[in-house]
Amino acid sequence: MKIILLGPPGAGKGTHAKVLSETWKVPHLATGDILRGHIKSGTDLGKKAKDVIEKGGLVSDDLVNAMMFEEISRLPKKEFILDGFPRTIGQAEALDVFLKKNHLRLDAVLDFETDENILIDRLSGRRGCPKCGANYHIRNIPPKKPGVCDKCGAALTQRKDDNPETIRNRFATYQKETSPLIQYYTNANLLVSVDANLDVPSLQKRFRTIFEELKLAV
Ligand code: AMP
């Protein structure tokens, strides 16, 4: 399975990617998580990416492409769920070239369709566990004890870029840079739109149907 999850910030790509990855045993490559890992460990890339991420802009295509191609190259089976990549036409074109060179083909691009009010609520209420990576939402997926991870007991944190001003910038960036990918992948006959307002089990069921239709489910 080689798929891309496309959609605006807060559409649920990360949450669904984690479930898909466990269900279908396919590695999940989340560009944002990988970049935040670089920031945390203080790499050169992390230093270059930090400011841009905190302002809600995009890290340059060259840096992100090189990082993601290295990640894909490391995968033993060359199967993946890409979450947050590509995010520009330049990245999508570079990915096409990379895949072709490696004799790989995408199976589908799942486009998460949702409305903006839901997105703002999802992002501003989002909390995460810095230790085990579990995701929560203060109302929709609350931890049993407020502010504490159910799985490992660590204190939950809020992403720095989940504040109102940065959220607005991230939406604007999505509209300008990323939404043209919908047409790009429609033209490539790869786009499958899904209703991201559905609850997690219902949307996962829809994914299963899509995978069956594409003969990806075994
Ligand atoms: P995410 O966790 O996917 O919401 O990504 C967080 C931030 O990381 C984004 O707002 C961007 O600043 C940066 N980022 C993630 N993916 C990309 C990408 N494909 N290209 C450029 N910047 C990215």
C-alpha cells in the first residue's frame, strides 16, 4: 500500500494514519512529526524549520523532499502512508520523479473533506502525549484524568502551532499551496475524497471499502 493522506490542518489525517498503520501494518510517515523530531534533537534541519513551523508557513521544498525521500528509502518494503507530504505542487512533482526512479507507484490519494469550523475546534482543543505520542482532544477524546495521558501517565502538551494566529496562517498556507494538489491528483486519477466529518470508526470503514475496491485489502 502506497497512499497519501491529503487535507487541511485538523482534518484528522494524523489520527487516521495511526489507525490505518496499525490495521494494515503499513508504516506511517508524518512530515510534521519528523520535522518536530529534528527540532527536538537540534539538527541543522530542525534549526532551519523551527521558525517557519511556529509561524504556520512551509519548510522549503528542497529540505522536505530530501528528508522524506531519505525516510522512504529506509523502508524495507517501500510501502507507506504519507501524512502531510506532499504539501505543494513542487513536492508532488518531485515525489513523482522519485517514485518513478525507484519503480514505485502510488495507489491512492485520500482527500479529507471537512468544514472550517470543525477544523478550528479540533486544532484548538487538541492535546498530545510527548512521551508515547497518543492524541487527545479536550472534549472529543478527553483523557480520563485531565491533562494526563491514559496510556503512560505523562503530562499532555499542546502543540506550539495550535494557537489561533498560527492556525489562521496554516489555513491560508493550505489554501494557497496545498489545495491545488486536489486538482493535481484528480488529473493523475488517484484522488478519492472522503468525508472527514465522520467519526473515526465510520471513516475507517470507508477506507476499508476503498482499499477493497482498489484491491489493496487482503
Ligand atoms: P503538521 O504536523 O502536518 O500539521 O505539520 C506541522 C508544520 O510542519 C506545518 O505547519 C509546516 O510548517 C511543517 N510541514 C509539515 N509538512 C510539511 C511539508 N510537506 N512541507 C513543508 N512544511 C511542512
